[in-house]
Amino acid sequence: NAQVYAYGARAVQRGREQVQSRYRAPSQTITFLRNAVNLHPPSFIRPSLRLLAALLATPMLLLQAQEAAPVAQPPLASFAAMRVAVVPAQLWHADTIGWSREAQWSVLRPQLDSAISQTLRDGGLGAKWAYAGDVVRAARRNPLYSKDPATIGVGRWRNELPKVGDDVSALVADNLRSISALGDTRHALIPVELRGDGDMARLRVVLVDTRTRSVVWAADLRAPAGPEMLAALAQQLAALIIEP
């Protein structure tokens, strides 16, 4: 009986161990799988992923910034749609040194007027504006009504660049009134003075509202002296008016 009892006890113990081993194995397997399948990348990989995301997003951010940035217009772009009279070049000042000592105003003036007219016309203004040649021809057809448009009395603007809003002298205003009436314009663009400045050329330009008799805009344009000097000044002037 004792042997039977001992044998039965051992059988029961083996049965318990088998049952425990059956239920313990799945738990260990599940634990191993949970440890093996890590849904989060290791810490040394995470910065690389962030960097990659930032690099992929950069072109889009730059594109959005470019689309949002307003495109700057030329300061006189609004006048491109109007009719403006371009007065003939008025004054000349030669420097004591440099290229201007040998230059002749009788030659430079028509060349400057032609360069301005051709550049503005070819740049897109066409016949919308009245250029120096148009202003001169209109004055010649009406000698009793209009004075010489090449001498409208802008001498006081030689020494100091006028400011926006400054009043125009009575002499200039009266001369521009006839030019505006003959050309059916309100604004006049005046090449006040071409000046030699060492190895440079300076062109002072003033835009006037003939109705309010005031300065609308004024600036000095500069270009290196040389064969393309007048063309360069005309192109700078056109860039202030005509959108690229």
C-alpha cells in the first residue's frame, strides 16, 4: 500500500508540473513577442527621423513664403497707364575734369531725348505717352499759345533736388500748362539736368502734377560715362515706370 501511495503521489506531482508547464509557456512566449515587437524606434533613430521630416517640409515652407511675399512694383508703375508728357531735356553742366569737358550739349540733348523716348516706347508705353519730339512739334504748331518747351525755367532745381509735395514755381507751372493742354496730359516728366561728374553722368528727373502745381516724384540717375551712358540712364528711368 505504501508503494502504491508513493507511486500515486509521484503521478499527481508530474501531472501538476505538466499542467503548470502548459500554462507557463504561452505566457513566456507572449512576453517575448511583446519585447521583440517594439513599436517605438530606438532613441538614436528618432533625431534622424525628425531631421528628415524637417528637410522634407523646408521646400514647401519656402514655396509658401515666396507665394506670400508681395512683388515690389516700380515706384512710378501707376503712371504707365496714364498719358504723361515727357519734356525735352532742359539743362547741362560740364565738370572741370572727365568726359564732360569735351562734350557738346547741342549733340547730347537730342541724343538724350531720343534715348528716353525710344526706351519708354519700346518698353511697353508705346504711343500712350507724349515724348519730347511730340511736345516740340505741338509747340511749333501753336507758337502763339506755347513757349519753347526746351526752356521752361527749372533752374532752381539744379542745386537742390525738390521734395515730393513741393510747389512748382509760377513760371514752370505756366509753361507746363500749355504743354499739358496741347498734349492732353496732366503730368509732365522733366529731365531737369544732365551733369558730368568725373567719370560718371548724372541725370536729374522730376515728375510734376500740372493741375496741383506740385512735385510728385524726383530722383537722380547715375551711369558710368561712355558710349552707352545715355542708354543706361534711359533704361534706369524706364525701370522706375515699366514693370519687368
